[in-house]
Amino acid sequence: MYSSIVRLQNAFGFFTTVAFVVAAFIAASDLLSPRTPSVGVLKTTNVQVVRGRPHYYSHKKEEYAIIKFSLDADLSSLFTWNTKQLFVYVTAEWPSAGGSGSGQNATNQAVIWDSIITSPSADHLANLGPIAMKKLKRSAQGKSIDPSRGKLSIKNQRPKYQITHPTGKLAEQDNVVLRLHYNVQPWVGILTWNQDVDFWKWKTFKNNLSKKFALPALKKKDEKKAR
Amino acid sequence: MAEQLLDQARDLFEGQIDFEGQKLVEVLVNAALTLVGAIAFFVGYFLQDIKLAVYIGLIGTAAVFVLVVPPWPFYNRNPVKWLPVGGITPPANLVVDDKMFR
């Protein structure tokens, strides 16, 4: 601590220690806030299977499922001061043709829709144009956290992704379910996904499955011209 | 004249402080930075605002740097009193490393 440079080094060195410890406390503070995500409605509204190509020059034609759905969920308890953004996604799942004998691939799972919900503290990171960005920022003016963003109410949503299967066959598949997933991305700390067991104040994600449904038969030729 | 100016500039850059000042700086750095970290965490937690916590932490740390890095006068209140150059002869019974100095 004799000269200015030594004092600068020592002070900065201790600052890094303090910053690390504070970050650890912030990460641990997540455990104190209860997480009680709940799902009201998750159901399909319109399901189609059409034939199409994976890309324009492909000779292979595959069957694509277009699953429209409605969703009502309250994920507001996942928004705390340490939440940077919430990734919400819906998958369709169905058993493999080989049944449980197909090992790791006994269940097919494909994402049909996803969304990133930013916390007000991370709004500036959202991938939006200037006008949408302004609107997003204004929606949380003066608020450091905005749990109301976790209340999802989506009616007859078109899927973002049409799904297929490596075999190219998907029509008339039975026992398909939709599953809602979340992924909390904190500013500091660990990523957390859906929970299957209660962990102290963090409760299991329940009712995040839709009823089982069957994919319909292939649509006739004249109906897929628009694609 | 130029030499004097250079000496002054070097003193300012090196920013030497006395032993008591060094002791004080050590305590100040540890206490103040810990305090800043604690304030940042608790204010952030109770207002549920992580940006505020970051700003408190960074601004507080900058303030601590301003407090401890420059050689402020209060770190130099106990200057070491050196013996005058060639002023007095060493005492006759001065012993260093078991050797008698004459």
C-alpha cells in the first residue's frame, strides 16, 4: 500500500472478490422466492398434416404437422429481480413406433412454438426493431420487474415450426400430447427448467400437458397448393 | 528548476504514503468495499432491482478508489523521522548482527 499503483491493484483485487461474493448471494436469493407456475389451458385447436419438402430443391417429400393451440398459463412467479429472461416453449410428443424397445428414442419430441419473455432489466437485449423496442420498454416504464409478463393467454396460436419425423411419416399418429416448458435464465446463477419434484419453495410444474390427440390423415392435394 | 518539477511529478505519480497511512488504507479498502457490496445486495434485493444493485456496486467502488488511491494528506500525517545525513556519529555500543561497530 506504499504507492498509488499498489493501492490501485489491491483495491481492484478486493473489488473482484466482493463482486463474486455479491453475485453468489444474488444467485442464492432465487431460492427465497417461491415459484408456483401453473397452467390453466393447453389444448390443440386445429391440427393438419400436409406433405411438403424440407427445402426448395429437395426431391424428398415429408409429412409436416401444423398444430394450432391455445394456451393459458401463469408463469408470473418466475419473474424476480434476478430473472433476465424466460424462455417458454411448447413441444409435441408421441411414442416411437418401436415402442419402449427403441431405447433413448422411445419418445419423439419436437418444439412447435417458443417465445422469449424478457424481464424489464433485459429489455434492451431483446431482438426487436426500434418501434417494437420502444413499445416494450414503455410497457414496463418505471418498473424493475414486471410479473404480469408471465401471464400468458394465447388463443388459436399458429405454430412457429411445422414438425416432421426422420421417417417422413407423421399422419394418423396416435397418442400425441403437447407439453409446455419453461426455462428461467437468471442474470447470475443456474438455468432452471420445468420441475418434476418440489424443491423447497419451488413447486412442481403441473398440468403442463394437453389431452392426448391423434394427428389427422394427410390433406388432399388441392389444399396444399399454397405452400 | 526542471529537476525540481520532475521530482514533484514523480512524487505525485508514485503517491507514497507513510506507514500509518498504509495501515489505514488497508482497513479502509476492506471495510468500505465490503460495505458497498452489502449495501448493493440489500438495496437491490428489497427493491427487487438488479440494475440498481449493479450501479450502487460500481459507483460505490469508484468512490472507494478515489478515497484510497491518491496520496491524500491524511495518509501522510506520521512521516518517518530519519537521522540527519552524516550529522551524528553512531553510538559506540551499536551492535548489528553480533558485530560491534566503531
